[in-house]
Amino acid sequence: MADTFIIIFFIYSFLGYCCEVFYCSVGQKRFVNRGFLYGPYLPIYGFGSLVVTILLDPLSEYPLAVFIFAFVLTSCLEYFTSWLLEKLFSVKLWDYSKHKVNINGRVCLLNSTLFGLLGLVAEYFVQPLIVSLLDSVPSSILHYAAMLIVAVVSSDTVLSVMKMKAFKEGLERIRELRREAEERLQVLQGEGKAELAEELRKRIEATIEKYKESLRASAYHIVRANPSITSRNAAVQKQLSILHDWAVERKALRAKYKADRSALDKARFEEMRKYR
């Protein structure tokens, strides 16, 4: 039974990832590789679908009740996940504050309604297909598949948590360097050592820039995968805005490089035709 639950969890996590990528990519007008983890799966959908299909199965004769409970249960799960991630990493990976009806930017009426509808789809269409498919697979294969899923998702989770931890520490380190710089510069300026203060300022800015470059490299996936990432901490939010602008700039530069390369190749092709 545990093996079956693990595989069902993974299937819904993958299907949820596909839905999120499609939904966000259409809104952003670009491919958005959604998710906290590296792999193509979103565990929140796996957990949510298990909760809906297990707890609401006795209510299958009442579609309206399934919708309402799916609406409420998935909203509670999303709110708790958002709160937990913010407590751990000081950032909100998604923010629905711009939606008309929302609760602390963690859940909103539109998404909760969509989750309720997805609960109906899962209960009446997807779940019967998955159960029928798994019933036709030997238990030994299910067991090994479940073990593989646990190993992959666990490893991915550890790596992703380390990534987010490094991201949080990078933001904190930049803030600490700026605070220390301001304190030391004020002391030097108070002592009338303006030239020394200016030299120290340049050195500190160079150090901060190195940290920024390192942070940009590690944060690119996080910022791109979570376009609405935000923070209640003003200093953290400032850094997130800088990182987001950098990600947009990087995208524009890559598009320009691709266009220039295409134009150059076309020019070379035309030049070769002239000599034929």
C-alpha cells in the first residue's frame, strides 16, 4: 500500500508541475520552469492530491462536496507551505497580493477555485485511471519504482534546501557587509580620514560585487522559476528586485546575442552565394 501511495504522489507531483509550467508560461509569455526542486515535479500537488483522493473518496457521490472540501484543504496546504518556506528562507516563493481576493498573499480565490476544480478532475477522472494502471503492474516493480522515487526526490530535496540556504545566507551576507561598511566609514569620516574612507569604500564595494556575482549564479533558477518571489524584509526585497532585474537583463542579452548570431550567419550565407 505504501508503494502505491508513493507512486501516486509522484504521478500527481509531475502532473501538477506540468499544469504549473503551462499556466505560468502562458502568463509570463515564456517558458517558466516552476518549482522549488530541480526535478520536474511539485510535491505540494502530490500531497494535495493524496489528501483529496483519500479523504474525499467517501464523498464521491457528492461532487459539490468534493469541490468545496478540495477547495478548502488545498488552500490550507498551500498557505501552510508558503508560511513554512518563508520561516525557513525569509522569502515568499509566490505572492498573490495583487489578486483581488487573497489571504496574506499566500492563497487567493482564483487559484483555490482552480485547485477545487482540479480536485474534481483528480477524483473522477485521473484517480480511476491511475489505480487501474497500477493494478496491472506487478507489486515487485511497484516496490522498486517507489524506492527509486524516494531516493530521487529525497536527494533533490536535500540539494534544493542547500541551494535555498545558500541563497538566504548570500542575501544576509550582503546586508551585513553594507552595514559594517557604513559603520566603519562613519568612524573614518568622523576622524577626518576622508581619503582612507574612500579607499575603504571602494574595497568594500568590490567585495560586495563579488558576493553579488556568486549570488546571481546560484539564484538565477530561483528567481526565474518564481517570478513573484518576494519578502517582507525591505533589505531582502531590495536584493530580490536587483536579482530579478538582472535575470531580465540576462534574458535580453541572450536574445540579442541569438539575434546577432542569426543575422551574422545569414550574412555569411549570402556572401557565400555571391562567390558561387
